[in-house]
Amino acid sequence: MNHIGMHALCLISMAALAMSMDKYQSDWYGRELSARSNLVLRSAGWLALVGSLIAVGVASRPSLAMVAWFGHLNAAAAVVLSVLVALARRRAHSAIKARATKSV
């Protein structure tokens, strides 16, 4: 499996797992999703994660591919976390700006 595909699967899995958490749902959607939606997101995240691991396992050099998989997994988690933090900061900044505009 090439690195782009491996990173894409890891990114999809980390994003789905993050979106299945209540805190990030309220940050992203402004409300918590239903239990069914949480289950779908959590299942999709774990399936993508397992799928990427299986794809790595069939590589010609599985030991080297496994090390690359861990690297891509960490990079994907860092990207998802950075986006979620940036979104929370942007919303907080917008709220502060809106309050300042109202009080003037």
C-alpha cells in the first residue's frame, strides 16, 4: 500500500473517532449527535483503522510498513487534533468579537 492511501485511511479513522466524541460534536455541530450516529462514526473509525492495518500487513515488507503505519497514524491524529483546536479557537474568537461589537 502506498503512503498516501495509508495516510488517508488513518486520517479518515481518526476523524471519525474524534467526531464520535461528545465534546467534539458540540464544538463542530453545536449539539451532540444521537447514539446511533455515535455508533456509526465509532464503527467507521475502527473499521478504517483495522482496514489500514490489514492493508499494511499484506505489504512486501510488513515490518517496515508497520513502522510507517504508526507514523501515519500519529500524523493523522495530529492533523485532526490541530483542526479541532483551530476550530474551537476560531469560534471562541468570533464569540468574543461578537460580544465586543454588541457592547459598543
